[in-house]
Amino acid sequence: MTVISRVVKPTTHRGKRAILKKEAKLIEEAKQTLCFKGKNTSQIVVDFMKNLYHLKKPDAQMMQKKNDILPFEDVTPIEKFAVKYNAPLFMMALHNKKRPHNLVMGRMYEHTLLDMVEFGIENYKDLRDFKVPKISEGLKPLLVFNGELFDNNHEFSRIKNLLVDMFQREPVEKIRLQGLEHVLSFTAVENKILLRSYKILLKKSDSRIPRIELEEIGPRADLICRRTKLASEDLFKQACKKPKELKVKKKKNMSVDNLGSTFGRIHVGAQKLNRIQTRKMKGLKKTMAEKKAGTKRKNVDSNDSSPKKARTTTDSAD
């Protein structure tokens, strides 16, 4: 018995816009993040998740009700939430006696789980505890990763990729100095990732380039890597594959140096400079003597280029 899936077309313009919004695009917009609570939570992990939610607004959605979900045992409810809210990224707050103050971060690929990491929160300091001016909403942060583990360890390198996907927002082609206001620093130490958040201050200096100072604005936390559920190499490679339309085609006889200057090689055929007409003014026309000299030179060249007949000699018999 075969089951035929029935395609239901939208009957309203609003439904059509909702379906078109969920379709795949060549250049995607900023990914939405879904934040929700588990069945048991603590105030520390909930406050920390709310701080990250405020840093990610407006590219985040917060759910108010608690959900009886254990992501490392059954991730199906989270996948349904991702389809419903069109949010490929998620954060979940959990707490129990064995693993206190848990924050689970993950991402989806084609509405199925790709990567998921469980962090334990220590040495937490809230965003409100820093009595300094905060950044404006919707800023694209600078992401700084310190530590050799992000490059040498396979698990930490995948966690780094997840954090970049979580906080990078939309890609930009050009930036200006005044638009750089926020820095997120991640430092890998043993089995921990130290999260720090700074505001960039542009101070006066003796040159045109301003002096840079960093002021911590929070939140501050030490993230302990407890459990991970990472995608296989084949699935991760498939998720990172770019469409053909976005691949830059290599142009023939063109190159770009380190400074961004473009160089091209042009192949020019043989040029006969003697036959190029350069004189256009009436006073610069050829005289009769020049014309006669030119015709004589042409005749000499034609005679030299004509094939000469071979001279044959015969010996006469006496």
C-alpha cells in the first residue's frame, strides 16, 4: 500500500507569503533562534538565556511556557518547533541535580538536528550587574576565539563553528569604523569556554586612527562542555556545500593581488604601424615626392617578394 502525499496550495495571500518565506534562498537572511525552557530550570540558566536573547534580538524568539523535552534522548519536539517557527537555531534552559544550570545550543539542517552541545554555567554575572551604557539592538558583533583547542581539537572546532553560526547574524560586504561596537570573546581553557562581552570605545589619539578601548558590559560566564551530539563528516560537508550559483567562476587571463587590485592579460596581434593613417589635417597630407617615394618602395618590395625562376644550363655535345 502506497501513501500519496497531498499538496495543499495556499488559499490566501498571507498563507502564500508564509510558504515563500520558508523556501530555500541563495542568499539567506539572518537565522532565527528559538529560546525555550525545559521542565525543570534554575534562575541562573534562565537569566543567562535571556541575556543571550537580548544580545540576539531581533533575530530571536522567546517562548514563555515550559516544555517537557530531553533533547539528548528525543529531539523530535525541537525539530517540530524549528519547522513551525522557521528557526534553524535553538537554545534550551535545563536544570537537574546531576547536571545543574544546563544550557543546550543546537542547529538544524533541512529541519533535522545537525549539531547540539550542552554547556554548564559557572561564575555567571548578569547583564544588569554591569552599570555601564549598553549597545544598541541588532548590532553585528565581532567574534574573537582564543585558545589552541579551537584549532587542534575536533570537538572544539565544531563548537566554534556552532558559536559562529549562532552569533554572526547576516553577512555584510562593507563595514565602517563607527559600526563596530560589540565584541564577543570566547577563550578555550581545558574543558571550559570563557564567554566575555565588551563594548568598543573609540577614544581620541594623535593620529587619524582612534585609540580603541574595551569596556565589559556583560554577560559573563564560564561554559563547561558536558555533552555533545555532532553530525558526521559527510552530513556536515553536505550542510556546508554552496550552490553553484554562488560559486565564483575563475576568469581567464585575470588575477587579483594581495591588495585587491585586478590585473588582466591582453593578447594583441601583429600591428602594421606603417599602414596606420595618423594624419588627418589638410596641412599634414603627403606631398607628391612622398607619394612617389612610397610607390617606388612598394614596387621594389613586390619585385623582391616575387619568386625567381631557376636558371637551367645544358651541356652541348661536341
